Amino acid sequence: MRLRSSLLALGLLFLASPTRAQDAWGSPYAGVMHLHRTTSAPQEVHAVLADLCTPGMRVRASRSEERARTVSSFAHEVGAEVAINGDFFSWEDGYDTIGLAMGDGETWPGTFDDEVWALTAFGPGRAQVFAEPAVVEPEAWMSEAVGGVPQLVADGMPIASYPGWSFCAARHPRTALGLTEDARTLILVTVDGRSERSVGMTCPELAELMADLGAHDAVNLDGGGSTALYLADRGVTNRPSDGTERVVANHLGLVLDGSTGVDACPGGGEPPPPGGWARCELQGARPGETVTIDETHACFAADGPSWFEGPDHGYTYAVDCGAEGPRACARSDTSGRWLFHVAEAGTYRVEAHVPAGGATDHAFSGRAPYRLEPLEGARDVRIDQEAARGRWVPLAELELAVQNNVAVRLHDNTGEPYTGGATDRVVVFDRLRVIGEAPPPTPDAGPVSADAGATSADAGPGTRSDAGHAPDASDGATTDPGGGCSAGGPSGPSGPPLGAIVAVSLLAARSRRRSSRRAPPSLGR
């Protein structure tokens, strides 16, 4: 049985630092706490504290082809419930990040770490902040990575002085991330600025905040007009200083249904396939062929506090969360997921097998909920497992393209009461099979006339509806904690914006370090 701690344990961490009168806490999702803090400065803070060991929670950063989006656009693209902006970047250089960037198991071409940048990386069973001045090369375990500068908290101690980083001295909008000492809790923070409602923070103030929230190590990310924190149930929680979300280079998100990203719970679970569960390709799943997924297959994942292993299948106890109240709801978080995409486009039947015998004497569930999550949306299929013993049961017939990710989730909240007695039912997790329908034979009709012509070209990945706003003239390394995140932008009355001048200097220094890593960037000077 795989054990995971409850949200209560995460809540105890939050209570370790005194709760202020201006603090408002909420729990929008399992394993996620949201803080809205206001101070008399005035400052407005939004923070998310996420237990990375929550069943189904995955960390997901942007792939290279997902660059140049707003935070909310990225979240919608990957299905993230929580998302935040990432590293500093060059607007003129194709939205390249300044530090090393990785997403979904892929390293962004041309990006790298150095002795100045601090890197935060996530992989199967692992999350780590690499402190300055370590130079980190992509390692085999890393799946997601976001860079930032400067480091705010090191070994539990907030850093008070930032020589050479002039943009740290003034108050500006800020974004930061941190990890607790056990690397189990991820802390994401935004601070609004440049308004009468919220003046922003200096780097020392931000460091104190991160330490107060429990960060053992923390890093400053791109800020200024780039600062944005998104929650799926309420949208962008802060108020970006541009007046609307800015298009940024990369992002970091939390996906709560396990469909993409990496399970970074320290030491927890089996490592997912490279690039996350959503990239789990069924070898041989092609039209006319059948592939079977059992619980030893790379495309199957089990999660939750009440998972049990039988001789040839897994099982858990059925519960009725709605009728039995909070205690039953707390138990109702055990599930198994079969996640895959196919090797060739076509029509596929998905079927579930129910074993003939059980690992216990309990009856099987009479209404086991299989949830199918193809692109057109999730839907439940209820199966009477007791009546289907020893049989294959059809779940769905799907038209799948190669890039379509499919999740079939079976969970324990069946609506059947749990009493702890002999009448309790169990939900059994056995095999799933994907059957590709053979295409009809093609008649020999002779030569086929040429196509009338190519269809109009797709707008391509460079065309985005969230093109956003160019940064204002005050953005830049010396005035914006975004550190010159955008090298472009509108020219002010007296010429190009300060942000553009400083960012060009930063990129020149960065270019020099491609051949020599000795000199720090000119950011902040």
C-alpha cells in the first residue's frame, strides 16, 4: 500500500509562522493552499503552497514550442490548475530564456545554466534548487527546469544583501519560487507593484517573505510586468502592472490529474516515462493491432493512501464520499490511471478486464466509475464489476490522432457505503486493452487525379491570440525585477526604453559566456 500524507500535514507547515490579520487562506484544490496577504505598505501578495506528494499532482514547465504565451494561455494549453511566469527572457531573440529551460523532458535549444543563475529542477521523485554559483548541466533525472536570479533564501536563511543587483534595491512587482527543506512543498509567490494599491517588494523583503512561508531555498524569477499567478477556478489572481497579462517566455505549472508533467514527490512512486505520463506511447498500438496494459506496464500509475496489491491485480475499497461526509471524502482519493497515446491515427476501442476472482472475499463494486479523458472532455462509464467477473467490458470507441493523449481513470468514490465490515465492496484494477480497428482495404481504382491544390497554410506556432502588450519603458534590469525580460517595447519620448538598453547589455554578456563562463552578466549595472 502506498501512503501519502494528508493536507493537514501541509497545513501544519503553514501554521509554523504566525498568521497575520491581513492573511486570508484558502484551499482551492487537494494539496494546494492559497494565501492572499495585504500589508500596510501597501503590498498585495498571492502565494501558493503545494504538497508535491498529493496524489495526481505533477509539475510541468513549458516546452520550447510552448514559449511566448501568457501564463493563463500556458495553463489552458497543458491543463494546469496552477501556473506562474518563469525565467527572464529576450523579447527580440525569439523569447529565449536567459537561464537553462526544460519542459516535459525536453531541454530548450541554446539555453544553459552558469555560475550566476540559480536553477530549480524537477524530476521523478525529486525537486531541487541549485544554488549559485553552481553550474548545472542537464541531468538524466531532470524533466522540468526554470532559472532565475538572484537566489533569495539559502539553507533556510534569507539573503539580506545583493551587491551588483541594483534592481533588487527598489520595490517592484516580484515573482519567486521556493522549496521546503524536505523538498516536498513547492512555494510560488507573486507580489504586485507599481500602483497605489501595492508598491511591490525589494529582494530582501521578498527573501524574508519566502523564508516566512517556509522556504529552505528560494529564487527570484522574472518580475515587473511579467508577474502573474493563475488558478484555474479564478483566473489570474494578481493584478499585472501592465494592466493585463504579459506574454512571457516560459512558465511553471501544477497539473492535478496526472495527465502531464512529472511526479516530483521526494522518493515517491515509480518514475514516469521520459517526458511525463502523457507521452507514454503504446508501442504497437496501430490500426489492426491490440495492446494490453496491466499494472506492470509503464502506462499505468496507481496513487492514493488505500491502494492494495493482490496476486494479479490491485484493489481498493469503495466509498460514498457524498453520503458519508468528510472522513469518507478523505479516503476517497485512491485511483489507478491508464495513460497513453497511440503510434498511428485511427479508430480504437478501449476495453477493461475484470478478474474472475478477487484478492479478498468482498464483492466487487456494482458501479465502478471509469473516467475517460480524451480531448473532447471527460466522461464517466459505470461498470458493474461483480456482474462482469472474468470478462472484457467495452468502455469507449475513440477516433485518435497521434498527438491525442487519453487517460482512463478508475477511482474509489463509487457511491457505495464503506462500513469496515464484510458487506463492503472493492474496486478492482486489472488490465486495459486498446484495439486498433483495421482500415478497410483500398480498392485498386487506377491512378488518382492530382489534388486541386494545397489548402491555405496554418497560421503556425508563431501566430498567437495572446500576443499581449509590449513592456513599458520602465521595464528593465535596473528598474524592473523582470531584469530586462523584454528587450523590445515602445520607445519613449527620449528614445529607446531603459529596459531595452539594459537587456541588450545583458544578452551581450550572456553571449560572451557561451564561450567563457567567467564573467557575470551586466544585469543591474
